[in-house]
Amino acid sequence: MNSRKYVAGAAAFAMALSMAGCGGSGSGSSVSSNEILKVGTTQELSGIFNPMYSSTAYDQWVVNMVYQSMLAYTADSEIKPVLAESLPEVSEDGMTLTYKLKADQKFSDGSTLDGDDVKYTFTLMADPEYIGGYNDGTCNFIEGWDEYQNGDAEEVSGITVSDDKLTVTFKCATPDIDAANTIGTIMIMPDDQFEYTKGNLEEYQNLAPENIIGSGPYKLNKYDKSAGASVVLNENYTGDGDYKIKSIVIRTIEDGTEVANLKSGEIDYLPEEIQPTVIGPASMVETLTTDHYFRAAQGYFGFNAAGGATVDPAVRQALAYATNRAEFVDAYYQWPDGVASDEIKDVSTGYVPAIFWSPVGSGTGSIVTGEEQLDGLVTYDYDIEKAKQILDDAGWTVGADGIREKDGQKLEIKFLATENNSVLDMLLPIIIKSYKELGVDLKQNTVDFNTLVTTTDPSNEDSNEDWNAFFMALTFTGLSNTSMNAAEGYTEVNGKKVPGGNNYPKIFDEELNGYLTAGKETGDPAVSEENYRKAMVRASELVPFLGIYGNNLFNIYNKRVEGLVTGPVCNWSQALDGASLNLDAQIQASDAGEDEAATTEAASDEATTESSAA
């Protein structure tokens, strides 16, 4: 969805793969090209595969294959044990959670995974110097967390490990509605990779891709910023599941070449596609098939609440009313005439969210999709006259040049856009027209996706004046509303307000944060839902985020890919158990010329992947 244009030739990528084992203590096992699942993306991976710091969905694909958590979601959105032998035991008052680990589990370097690694992982996230995505109150309900993060404590006292190292007990200082799943879905890291002392996380912050060590079914084989990444089966894997696919390549392809690359065999699998102009033509190709599911995500505008004109809530509200989201959704999600199968045309693709919120949130998702109305919720249906009135009332008057100003400040909106982005290609002309009519001086700055993420990062205080608005999408990885605490809430660390890991606008509203906290810090589902609904109303008044669209996600793939079953909170990288490649059916494009070209291309990519030390 956030597309970048890259040219990564098959020969260059084959060379990268063939060099993957150089300098390592590889196993020497080889994988032929027809045993490799080639996954395509138009987005460059940043190479941050450390689960404590990984912040993009694309990097997270690698994290999901290399690391494991005690629990995980299935394609049916059910929680299942992974490193744990069963779901956790929860005390009657909900304040004590006990996880029993499976015995004899290993990391990819051959070392044993046990309860000490679990406690160690959580200790790293509680470190006073940690500034990653979990430094947002995600786990501060654990007893002793605050004392370790903000005080002199030498350990997180609420986490204890049994003598046999197979039972880990977490005691809660406060109730938490999603404690069991929050704890259970944290990826576990080895406790002996680095010498750790409190306050020193430099080695973890700078963890190189080639040094990642997890317990998952795969380990990193090669990473190249321009070409992509590859993983191979972890020979030390001791977990459950039937992982038949020996190697997976995540390949960066040029935007606009998705269908051609699928037809030629350059890629086998194009995950999480939203563009009808890609899905429609692909659905007409005999050798390809698709599946789809409701997307646990939203595309959105984020408005800077910490710098520039958008600090004023009236400006954010006016911009929301002046953004014709319905016009965009109606235009973008039209199937192209004559180049979409009848089956695909029957699938409803996009919708305008009533609010930026998790569309799969427990008890609240139906409000997002418009199936349920919520009293007091401001939905920001397009109304340019109302937008003008809001700015008039707030003292933003139109100057001689047509640009509004207040107290000598021009209403300038610095919009960060990503290049070759099909959503923005259609959406920007819509807002350029309406924002101009509103009296806004819109300044567009086009950057690559990783620069966008770095610039708007909630922990980046130096960029507050560099932007006012941006477009991105956020995927919600579970069914709980607690994900919104990370998006619109904050915590107090050493007397300083720290925004949630996804709180890009840096919205620090005491009332909103109070509702979010009350919704999280309870064991009563009814109390939790009541407070999250109040938070929805307050968030709609403040509008730090404007939900632009929600949609279905489509996976497009060669018919030789079998058994890869995905769902809203279980994407392809989490669903590889049972997936396989039909090696007797190397399906190529039906057109004779394209078939010949694909055969030639495959021959040039006949590289051998060497298993290197993770």
C-alpha cells in the first residue's frame, strides 16, 4: 500500500542468495529454485528485524518467521499455544497468570529456550533506556515494572521462573483486560546473546540483521536493502507444526509490475494487496488464484498534535471535514472494466470508517464499519462549509492571498507523502482542491516510506516542526481494544509523558488517556467496553487520526502454492505451518511467449541458498 519504486533484477538477487552463506558456519544444505517461495512486495524492508524495535509490517514478516511467542493467533482469530504447552492459567481475581513452557525447545543457535529467556525479554522492555514500540504502557500492569523502569529495582519483581525453568508466573499490579494475550504474544529473545546490564541497550538497538536469533521455524539467510530478504528452515527448530517450504524470499519488485512478475514466475505470492487495478487483472490469469479476508487495519491521515498549525484541534477538525473520503473510496475501489473475474467483482472491497479505531476491536469494531451507531461520535462526513465555519470560529481568517492565518501564523500544512503510492496518487488531487478552497497552504514533501516512519516516529522529538500530516496504514495484530492505548495514549516515565508506540500525532489528552487507561486496567469486559466507547467519542472530537478507508486484503498467488490459510490477525508469515509448494506443477504463464520468458528467468535464478549462522 505504501509503495516505492525499485528495480531488483533476478540475476542480482540470485547473486545475493548465492552469497548468503559466505563467512558463516552454514550447514551446507542447498535448496533448488523451485523449492523457494518467492514473495513480492513493492516496499523496501528496513532490516530492523529485532522484535523489540521492528516497526513496519514488512520487517515484521521476517520477525514472524524467525521468532516465536508463547501464544499466537490462528487464521480463525483464535488464540493458540506456541512456546507454551497450553493456554495460561489465570487466577480467579485475574491478577496472576501462569504460563507453562514446552520442554527442550531451542533457539536457532542451538541454545535452550526456557523461562529465563521469557523473563529476560520482558526485562529488556522494562529497561529505563528502552524507546521501542512497547514503551507505551503495554506491559506496565506487571508488578514491579514501574519500579524497574523508573526506580532502583534490580529486576521486575512480578515475573518469577520455576526451578525447572519451565513455568513463568506473572503477577499484576493492576488489572488488565488483555493481560493473558498481551504477555503471551510478545516474541521471546535469548538471554545469553549479549551481556546485559540495566540501562545499556545499545547492542539491542543496533542489532544487525545477520545477528537475529529466534526459536521460529526459519532463520535469516540474507538481507539486502534494495533486493529484499531470504530465510531458510531452522535446523534447530524444536517447535510444533509441519513446515514444508524450505526457503522463502521476500523480493522487492517495481511498483506496477505485480501481475507481470506473478505471470512470469519471478514471484509466487503477492500478499495483502488492496489495489483493484492489480487484483482485477490477476484474477483473469489462469495460473493464478486469490483469497481474501477482512483487513484488521485502516489507511489513515495522522495529524501532528505537537507542532505547527495542527496543534489546534479546530484545524484538525476542519481538515477532516474537508477530506472527501467517500469520493476517494468510491473511485479507488472500483473494479476495472473488463479485467476482473465475476467472482472477484462480487467481493466488496473498501469502506469509509466511522472513526480511526481497530475494526476488529472487541465490542467496538461494528462502530468502525458503520454497522452500529455510537451517540456523540463525530464521523466527519465531507462538508467543506462546516470546515470553513470551524476555522472562522477558531479565529483563522482568510488573508488577501486566500490563505488563512491566525496571530500572524499562516495555515500551512506540511504533508509527508510516499512516492509511487497508488492511494495518494488518487487522494492527493482530491484534498489539494478542497484544502485550497478551505484556505490552506498545502506543502507536499515526497519521501520514501522508511523516512516517513523515522520522521513521524513517536520517540522523535526533533521532527515536530517538520510535518503536519501524513498518510500511512496501521494493522491491528489482535482483537483487543488495548491496541488503541498505543495509538492514542501515553504513559508517565520519570515524570515525562511518553507517547504510545503508534501515537504518531503525539496526542496527550488527559481525558482521552483516562478513558483508555480505564478501559485497559480492568478485568470486567463490560467496564472495559464502556470506557473504550467513551474514548472513541473523545478521540473523534480531537481527531489526531482520520480513518481514510478500511478494506479487504487479497493474497494473489501461483496455484503451486498450497495450504497457506490466512486471516485478519494471521497473515502469510504467521500461517506457514502446513503450507507447501506443488513441485510437480511448476505453473507458468499460459501465453507461450511469456512461458518461454519465465523459463529463461527461472534458469538465471537457479541459485543455491546456503544456510548461514543466525
